[in-house]
Amino acid sequence: MRKKFRVGVTRDLRMQDHTSQERDVGLDLLDKHSHVEWEFMSKSSNEITSEQISKYDAIINGGNKVTAQSLENSKQLTLMALFGAGFDYVDIQACTKNAILVSTTPDGVRRPVASSFMALILALSHGMMHKDNLIRAGRWNERHIDIGVGLVGKVLGLVGMGSIGSEVFRLAKPFGMRHVTYDPYVSSEQAEDVGAELVDLKTLMQISDFVCISCPLNEETYHLINEERLLMMKESAYFINVARGKIVDQKALTSVLEKKLIQGAGIDVFEQEPIDPNDPILSLDNVILSPHTLCMTDQCYRGIGESAVRSILEVADGKIPQHLIVNKEVLQNPDLTNKLNNYSTLKNN
């Protein structure tokens, strides 16, 4: 009979900072539980293999693809704990079929991602990239030619007002902006609770001074922001995306920016990642770019890790995780119930 609950951690989380120390993702919390053991998985790749999965009860996944083929030998696996709020790289249906819970960590990313929106809003409105370029080019005397824009009275529009979107509105409140949101799954009362007004997408695109994408990527939202909708924006408006690249038609966005049909953009995510080094968006001077890591601070890494570990420990105790379960239908699978019952026994031995 097995003595330990085995946890695999994808090797993309075994990262080092500039001091050559491994980043703190909360794995030390697992060491405090004698019936749990963990290790970094054997090799790093873009897709987890069935061979890797076969020996673990749970996996903390930093962003590796999980397909139906990955789960061919997954009888032991009970939890796929994703490192972050996104889950578009995991075959959720296949996990459900194989009695595998999929959890995310919205509480770990809520504040860091929301502050990323604010970082881009402030950088764009103050023209920080342009001013940085001026001083590096020795053009000090031109510093008063292009001035920034104040935020008081401007319209902040969020496409999607879930946990992160609500936090953006809370952080933005002191700046005196008008808050509007489009989200078909949010009621007017929920929007009002965070000081926002619920509007349709066309209205949001037309009136917002800052259009921010804060919704998940799925079949409904793929290329939700296309050329037609981008052309609805004011010429003075800014576009910001730190959600998922495929929500936006990137070619259309690049065209709009090239033609100066909007003022500028702040982009942390792209349709193709890593981005092609020859992608034309990289040559534009009215866009701030980041490699899908803008929210990643030391506190973010630790917060996400702690959240994922809590899900792990709950399953190791034979319980359903209290954090967000993506595939709630799996809770009806009797095979999952049997796995959890076995873990309860394991803990008490």
C-alpha cells in the first residue's frame, strides 16, 4: 500500500531570479505534511506526457499543455492544480472524463493582474515610453511638446468584470474615472457594487478612453475584439490586454496602431507566444509590450503557489478543494469519490 501522496511540479516553475536563487512558489508548505511528498518532474517540455503523469496523485502545472493523450495513464492522478487563473492550455473535458479535478488560483493573481492594468494605464497616460525615448536620444528640449493626459473624468472600460476586473475598478477608484463594463454574466447590481455601469460592447468600445480586456479565452471570446470593434474606438483612446492574446485579432490591432487610429496600446499577451521576432507590432512606437509576465512579482509567485498548494493539501486529505474548480461536473464522477476516499485512509495511516 502506498505511504505518500505524490505531487509532481512542472519544471517551468523551477526558475531562478537574478541572484540564482529559486523563486519562492510556496512549495515549502508541502514539506510540513508527512503524508505528502513532492518533486520537480523529470523533464521540461511544452506538453506533459502520459509517462510523466502516471506516478502522481496531483500536479502543479506552471503552463504546460495537457491533452487527452497526456492523460492516457492517469488513473492515479486526481488534481491538476494550475499556476494562475487561465486554463485554455488544458483539455478540461479529458480531465473530467478521467476523474481529475482542475483547479485555478484566482486569489493569487487577482491583485497582481489588476495592478498590471493600472501600471499600463498610468504608463500610457503619462507617455512614459515616449519620454524615456526622448531622454535616451538626447532630445531633452522636446520634453514639453507631447504631454500626457489626466485620468479624472476619463472612461475606463473593462471587457469582462470577474474577480480581476472588479479589483481593477477598486484600484482605479481614487483616480476619479468613470467605470463601465461589458460582461454578459454580470448583473447591473454586481457592477454597481464596484462603482461600475453595465453597458453593451459597442457602447464600451465607443465611449472608453481606456479599453481593457479582462475576460477568459473561450469559444465565445476568441477574436471578440476584431477590426470592426477596434474601429469603434476613439482616436484618443488606448487599448490594453493582459488577459489572453487570442481574444484580440492581433493583425487588426497592429493595423489600427500603425494607422494611428487609436492613441496607443499596452499589450502583455499575444496570439502567438512566444511572439515572432519579425512581428510588425514590435516595430511600433505607440505600444508598450511585455512578454506575458507583467503581473509576475515575488508576491504574485508566492501567492499563486500558496493557493495551488492549498488545493493539493485538501485533496491529499480526501477533500474537494475550496479554490476555483474549473470542471465542476467532475464532482459527479464516482471514480473521483473513490480516489478521495482512498486519500482519507492514506492520511490516517
